[in-house]
Amino acid sequence: MTEEAERKTARVVVADDQTVVREGIVMLLGLLPGIEVVGAAGDGEEAVRLAAEVAPDVVLMDLRMPRCDGVEATRRIRAEHPGTQVVVLTTYADDESLFPALAAGARGYLTKDAGGEEIVRAVHSVLSGDAGLAPSIQRRLLERLTETEVRPAAPPEAPDGLTVRETEVLLLIAEGLSNQEIGRRLHVSTATVKTHINNLFAKTGLKDRAQAVRYAYGKGLVRPPAG
């Protein structure tokens, strides 16, 4: 966070459909340094309207609201008023809430058990160009990133009724692997590899491995090397 962002008083709109919660957040923010509440909205439509009328620096956005939910309101505010940042402040930290909100343009995400200092920190973080994420949210994003990185790519769609395993064997044949090497790669016996080869040959009408290689390229299962 830059010193300039810390010194600036952030003009904030609070959007929450529960009156008691909304008024409580407004009261809390009024006691915090560096925050000025310039409006409060009871749903997403009102939040979008206030963003246009008062041009806040940040909207603290609940997600589940009537008329227009927080995700759609975030999307509209970020599209129509790019100078206004959105920090989600919600009860929900599940993936179905988190990722759509971030995809809609929210730069921060806090749960409602966040303390006042954490809210101030998130607001000024997004104003300085950083993300204002609760530690638990940061962990979930890292977990999702790791899951995405380690998830194996789906095999290409198999032609001619080949099973996933038969397609895998075909691709390894196209790589030039022997039956023994295919067995080691797939952790199956050589006899099992031969069974898969016989099955894929029967389904495709292929006679030998050379035809299998041409077939794999011809069906687009393998791409020729560049250059």
C-alpha cells in the first residue's frame, strides 16, 4: 500500500439488503480512520445508481440481494464506472460465491466476520491497485490455482467408439512406444496392452502400427511437429 493511498480518505458506499447489517456496517465505518461513507444501498440496483450519482471510490458489496445481486451489480459498476472499485463483504466464502464475484471485477473479498482494521486495509489496498483479500480467501485462490495446474488434461475425444484407454494406447503408439513401454507408462501388463491394441484395431479396421500412426494424425489426435 502506498503512503498516498493510506492518507487519502476513501469515499465508500455500503450495499446490503439487511437493514440492521447495513446500518451496523455504516456505523462501524464511521468510526474508522480514512473512511467516509457517502451512501448506503439496499440492493444491487440501488448500488449501481449510487455509484453513478456519488462516484464513490469503493463499494462494499453484499452478494445475495434482491432485484440485482452483488455479482451483477459489481459487473455493471466496473463496466460503467471504472473509477469505482468493489470489495465484496459477505457471509459466504464458498467457490460459487467467490469466483463469480472476482470474475465480475471485484478487487477485494471479505467475510462479515472481518474486523474494522481488515476492512480499512482492504479498501485502501484496492485503491492502491492491490487486491484486498482476506487470508482465507487468498488460501482458497492458491488452492484452486494448484488444483488447476495439477489436473491432467482431458484426452481428445475418441473417434470410432474407442474407449479412453484405447485412445491413450493409440496416442502412445503414435509416439513410437513399444508394447512394453506402453505398459510401463500406463502401469498395466503387456498382455493388457495387446488386448487394447486388438480392440482398437478391430474398431478402426487398422492392420498394423504404421496405419495406427497415420490414423492418429488423420483424426487430429496428434499434431505434426511445428516446422
